[in-house]
Amino acid sequence: MSKHCIITGCSRGIGKAIAGRLIEDGYRVTGTRRSAPFPEEFQSNSRFNGLTADLAENSDLEDVLGPLLKSGEADVLINNAGIFTDAAIWSDDNQWLDVWDRTQQVNLRAPALLTKWFVNACLEKKKEGIVINIASRAAYRGDTQEYAAYAASKAGLTAFTKSLARNLGKNGIVAYTIAPGFIETDMALESVEVLGREALTRDSAFDEITTPDEVAAIVSFLAKGEVKHMTGSTLHINGGSYMI
């Protein structure tokens, strides 16, 4: 039987590319969305199941995703959904903290809780499990000050992944981080409109923005479970703009 992958935020962008690649490669996929509809090719595919859940709402986590993750049916968890919201350091304290708290909730607290449920279910069933967390180049190099909450959330997710990897390998559970730079998605295109395409590739080794299909290829490879001893590693895909 093919592996069952759960991926958050797969109606567009990186998540859409990941889900599409996994389906193409024979995985069964359960994906979530908040508002944007799932592509028709997903909805008509028997290997895809779509759920609507807002990671900012604890009730959605408990009621929609909790039962699935606690059942032990999944083999791979991919925490992809995230938000990228600005708040200048000199802005009003309440506004700044609202952005900070919502960002940490969606980008760090929710994926950590989903992972906890997934890991505990794997341990209970004595089965292997793979966690793949989509972080960001910003986790390592930081971001501009107005996106400090985003960078901090992704750094936290990266450290969380390493902690899982250090302690759960002997139980058959491995965890990886993928840290993209600018990716050709709606989020990046918004930046293009403000800064221009050249600004997004200025530090890159290429004259083009990385496509989400390249990220999807990494995820599909990791989901096979063939490189267990890479657990805890971060795979950087940023066009050579930040090397570590």
C-alpha cells in the first residue's frame, strides 16, 4: 500500500506543487486549505482527500486535524502552511504583538502540535514516521526587521525539527527541514510587484526565481524514507543566495 502523506496548506504555492508531485509519485495525500479552493485535478483524483482548516484556530486543529493525526493512519507529515505578515519595529505595540502572536501560532505552534499528535500516534503503533517541515532561509540569515516574527517562527520550527531528530531516531521517526529562499509563488510575486524581479534574484546564482517544483522534488524524495541518517538536516534551496 502506498504511503499516506498529510500536508498543510496545499491549495496553492509550494504546498500545491508538493501535493501534486506526491500524487504523481503514487502517494496518498490528505491536504488542507484555509480559503483558496483545491485545484480541480486534486479534487478529481482518488488519491487525494481535502480538508478545510485554519491553523490560527485551535478548534480547527482539534476537530479537523486532531482525529486524523491521532489515528496513526499517516506515514508522513509535511508542515507547509505559513503566513508572512509585516509589522515594523516602530509600530504600535498592540499591532506588532498581534502580528507576532498570529505568526507564531500559524508557523510554529500549530505545526508543533500537529507533529506531537503524529509522533505520539507513530510511537503507540510502533510504526515509522517522517516529518518534513518547510521553514525558510530567513531562519538562518534573518529577514528585514518588519518580518522578524516570520524569521523567528521559522527558526523555532527548525530547532524543533532538530530536537525531534535527536531523540526519536531509535523509535523509527525521522525529521527534516527544508529552507527555501524566494520561490515563484503568489507570496514572492507580491514582492516582485513592490521591489521588482531583479531584487529577488540579486543575490542568487541564477537569473531566475526558484520554482516550487524543485521544493516538491525534495519532499517527494524525503518521503520515500531512504535517507534516514540525514535526520535533523536542513536542505537549503535558495538559488545559492545564502550558503551554509
